Amino acid sequence: MNAVGSARFAADWLELRERADAVSRAPELLRPLRTWLAQAAAERPGRPPGLVIRDLGSGTGSMARWLAVRLPGPQRWTLHDHDPALLAHAGSRMPSTAADGTPVRIVTEHGDLTALSAADLARTSLVSASALLDLLTLDEVEALAEACTSAGCPALLALSVAGRVELTPQEPLDAELAAAFNDHQRRADQGRRLLGPDAVAAAVAAFERRGATVSLRSSPWRLGSAECTLIAEWLRGWVGAAQAQRPSLGPRAVEYLRRRLDQCAAGELGVTVHHTDLLALPGPPSGGV
């Protein structure tokens, strides 16, 4: 698949999952976040009003669309991604107003999000991301925590894979495929050892070591017959990754996928994919934002 085709496939997948992502993210983390942001604004009376938010790995912008309308005050968003085609798509679909009707402005930034430093986050009110942590290495998570806490910037990191999947009805091969998929999530990719389902624990340790207060909430996809198209696409990716990691699954995985897709088409399959949302609040706001 060429680069344009890859970008189109990525955009199609991100659009397909956007509704499930939106209903799964944990809104209860927004209350302490709003409180922290309000306190930060009160302690910096000379600063211009509003929020400066950097969204990492923006993709088609689903996290920004979900969050912008849930936070009050003028907002300036930087959507940061390595894929310019996805950024162009994201920038054209953002809401124009925040929760209280004040304006939302958007800029996009193409580049390596793992290279961000505290200096890059100076005067940033919030770092957000969705379905990103599990794609990072331990060093990259440590660097992100260092940049955010040194800049005095909260981080809201949603929908990180938890390594647990439940299918109804159950089958004996479910657990073996899940284990192979989790190993694939932890694979070495171009010299980078991805954290996969270990990412949340690594992030909690990295932020807390630097004095942040970390809160976690479960944010599972709970998919039924109404989400058959999403389930089918997820199944193909899940089983495919497991096969790539453990070729010995062979014909058993092929037959499993055929059987599960038939159940999905008949409205007889339910899937729960567990994720975790993380909010890291630095020490009392006294610098940075």
C-alpha cells in the first residue's frame, strides 16, 4: 500500500472508531482538570484568557473534537501528528466554539511528537492524546512526563490499551489470541520497543516520580450488534496482529476469524476492549501555563 493509500486506510479506521471512542472516554476526569485549569488561570492574572492545548498524535482530530466542546473559555489548539494528510483532515472538522460559546482556533503541526521538550510546552495549558501511550517506548513516556511536569502542564491521555479483551460468546482460542496480540503490541518496531499494554503503568510511574498527581479511569469499548462494522474491522486487525506475532496459530486463526465474522454479521457477537484514561496534574500551578 502506498503512502496515500495508507493515510486513507488510517483515516477510514479512525473515523470508524470515533463514535466508540467518544462514548468510552472517561468524562469524570474532566472535573479535576477543569478545577486545576481554573486555579492556574486565577494565579496568573496577567496572562491572556483562554486555554492553549496541544493534542499529540491527533490523527483525524477525534480527541480534540470530543474535548473542545467540554472545556469552557477561548481555546487555541495545536494538532500535532506525523501524517500531514491526517492533519489536513483533522483541521477541517474541528468545532468553532467551546462549551461556553467562546471561540476555538486551530493550528496544525507536522513532526515528531516524541521530541517535545518543556520549552515546546511553555505557556501550554494542557497536553492531550488518545490511543497514543501504548505506541510509545519507555524512554518516550519518560520524556513526555518530563516535558509536561517541567512545564507545569497537565496531561490527559485517553484510551490506552489495557491488554484485556472479552468476547461473547467465549471461545477457547480467545485467550491465546489475546496473549499473542499483547506480545505484538510490545514488539520492537524499527529499533523502538513499544510498551503496548504496559504503557499506563509506565506513565503512572513516570509522572508520579516527578511529583504529579495521577488519576486513572476505565474507558472500555463495549460493542454489540449496532457496531458490527467496527467489530469486524477490529477483529481483522486483532487476529492479524496475533498471527503476525505467532505464525503457529495458522489455520486455527483463519477459521476463528471466519466464525467470529459470521457471528458478527448475525448480530450474535459482543466485544469489550478494555482501555484506561489517565490524567496527570503537576504540582500546584506556579509556573508554565
